[in-house]
Amino acid sequence: MDLKLNDLENSKKELIAELSYEELVPHFDKAIEKYRKKSNIPGFRKGKAPLNMIKKLYGEGIEYSSLEDIANDVFVKYIIDNKMDLMSKASITDMDYKPKEKLTFKVEFEIMPEIKIENFEGLELKKTKYIIDDSRVEDEIQYHRLRNATNEIDGVALDDNYIITVDLQNLDENGNIIIGQSQKDLRIYLGNDNIFPEFKEGFKGIKEGEVRIIDSKNAEGGDKKVQVTCTKVEKVVLPELNEDFFKIITNKEDIKTEEEFRAEIRNEIQKIYDGISDRKLDNDTVNEMIKANDIPAPERYIDVILNGMIEDYKRQFPKQQLPKDFSVEDFKKEKRVDAILQAKWYLIREKMIEDFKITAEEEDYLKIAEENAGRYNIPADKLIEAYKENEDVKMKILNDKVLDMILKKAKIEEVEEEVKKED
Amino acid sequence: MKTILVKPLITEKNTLLQETLNQYSFEVGIKSNKIEIKRAVEKKFNVRVSNVRTLVLKGKKKSQMTRKGRFEGYRADRKKAIVTLHKEDKIELLGNIE
């Protein structure tokens, strides 16, 4: 038997095998014997016809139909003997059988690439330190005050601190109603920055029962007229900044003064931005590791990740049904780069877990359980048992440990960035 | 010309007879006798025949219903010959198999 292994692109390989007729005979005999057991020939009980009779009647056909099984047996034996880690289904790309002479075939397959993590120490990374500006804190407080505001019926909208209820009707250039282009009972907060300027201007000083016509633009940029009928005007009464309000927002009893409240709000915003900073640093670390260690991404891995992405995308729709115009091919094309990066990171991570014998310990599970116990209102000792069974939790712990290890050996530069009022 | 050897009979039982007793079964012409059968086998397969036994298989009774009524008849009788060869001779009924 002549076996030759060729390297194709990435981690793909090609095995070329040549078997002489003498090597094929035992395989053929096995196939004929197998066929004999199923054969039903007149004059013989089922499976009792003599072997040479089967050979004479069906030998050639059995030989041809057993070629694929022979190729499979040879291939599997080669993979086991050479301790190869097969990643995808192998496919026979070429097969040539010359009766009574030889069989030649080619098999294409993908194996787990050999990975060496050489560069993980001294990565140069930047960590963003977000500085929370007073305007951002003020914006947050204003948001909470608006959410807890009360409304009082008023006759006229004097400033932005009003909510108006209106009916909108599109008109043609001659001022005639366009049927089917109207909206009823639309509640609009005049302090909302997203209102088109012409409407903001048009709503100024509007009274209950008043009808106005506002010149605006349609989606294509053409002129249009909108008839606005105001049916209700409500004044927004913001809550006072007192202890009751502080308690509602922070859920804490000990916040008494406005300074303490502002400090608490700033602290909460800071926590959110610290989380953003950590996630950004993790992403940058992953990207830098991929750049520093050139690893081929196996096609099988990429495909599994892309299928996972489709499943996640599916969950966004009711009954988990993809839209009719959804194209799997286009989706996979669009997300392919992301999938390649993910595949490379998974391989790097797996290799580091293996090389440095990183494991998920009892205290790691306990830490996550304690963090989430309050959120789900389940005792940590009960949660920990569920977490130990969960493969996703285990992978998260291992992922965090790998990232921690890389970050401990990285050169991290801190960069400050101011967070102002949101646009 | 009278047909002597009609066809070899290949069944599980006959295969067993071939393997154990070097006996081969043939369907032969109904009017052929043992001497004719012996000669025919020796000539056709180039072997030595040491014994021939024959038997007649009676045709089965068959009936058929038609619009004109019931028709009854018999299938043709057949003759079977069991030929014992010289212990050194052999017939490849299925041809040579490589």
C-alpha cells in the first residue's frame, strides 16, 4: 500500500492512496461474505448460497460498491495510526479502480492545526479611564427626574417643559388631506432633542384645540405640509431633589444631601463605564493575541461559529423564524471575518488552557454565584451547583482566567477620556 | 435431435452433494436413458462418470378458471439425473472463478 500526504491550504490535507489487487482481495472477500448473508437465490435458503456462486453472479458489482468502504477503512486506519485530530468529515475527491490491477483514491480532510503560542507576554495595550463630566451627571439626574415627573393639564405649551397630544395629517400642495397618511393621539415631550426643528418651532405656544399647518420635508427631501391638531396640553412637573426622590432613585436610605446624591449617581455611571473599559480592553487583548500569533482557522470551526451566529440571529424573531428574504449565504459571507477571528481566539484559548493547565476551581464558581445570587434572589450555595453543571459558565471562567494571565504580562498604558452629556 | 442434458440443477442440497459425494444433478430429457446421460456428461464436461441414477418428477396438476368453464391439466413431467463422477474429476458448473 502506497500512502502519500499532501498539505493543502490552512489545515487541510490530502491523502493519496494506492492499493494493489492483492491488497484489495481480502476486502473484496469480506464484502462478498457480507453480501452472501443477505442474498436470496432460488434453490438456496437465504444467506446459504455458496461463496463462489455469489462471486460469479455478483462479484464485479460487489467489488465496485465496496471501493468506498475500502477507502474509508484505509483512511480511518491512517488517521488512527498517525494520531491525527480530525476536524471535519473527510471527502473522497478522486477514485480510480482498474479491475484486477489497483485502486487509487484521494481523500481531502481537515485536521486540528498545530498551535504554538509564542507571543503572549508583553503585549502593548491601552486601557481607557473614563472621566465622568458634571454635564453627564446632570443629564442622568434630569433623565431620572423626567421619568418620575407628574403631568398637570394646562391650556398652552409655554416652553419645552410640556407634553402635547396631537393628531397629525399630511396634506398635498393644495392643502387637501391625503387619505391614509395620518396619526392620532401622538404624545410628544417638547424637551426631546430628537424632534425635527421645524416641528419644535411649530409646536411653540400651541394651545389645546388649536390647528396648525407645519411645512416640513418628506423622506426624499421634498416639501410637505402637516396639519397638527392639538388635543391636550400637559405641564411636566419635575420632582424636587429631596430625600424621598434620592431614595426612589438609589434605593439607599443614607443619602441625604444633593451632593451625596450627585456623588452616588457619578459612582453608578463610573461603574458602567469601567465595565465598558474592561470589555474594550478584553477585546483589544483578543485582537492583539490574534495578530501576534498567526494561527490558521479551520473551516469546520468557522462553519460551526457561523451556524451559531445564525441561531442567535433567529432568536431575535417571533417563534424563532427567520424572515422570508433571509439568505444564509449572504449572512455567512457578511459575518465570515468575525467568525474567523472567533475561531482563532478559541484555538489560542484552548491551547493556553491546555499548556498552562488552567482549570475552573470551586472558588471561581463561588465568586460568580455570589455575584449573581442577589440578582436572581437564589442562595449562592444553590446557584453554584447549577453553575458547575453549566458548560457556558465553565468556559466563561476559563476565558477570564486566560485573559487575566495575558493582561498580567502585558504593558498597559492608561488613557483618559472624558464622558460628557449624551447626544 | 434428442436433447439429453437440459440444465444443471443448482440448489443448496445439490451443492452439498457435489462437495461431499462428487455427485452432480441435471435435468435431462424425459426419454433419455442412463447410458445416454453418462455419455453426454462425459463428452460435454470431459470427465469420467462412475454412476447415474435417474428419477421422473411428475408434473403438477393445474386448473384454470375461464369464462367457458374450468380447465384442468398437468405440467410436463421432468426427469432428473444424479451423476456420480470419478473421485478425481470435477465439473465447474459456474465456470472458472478467479
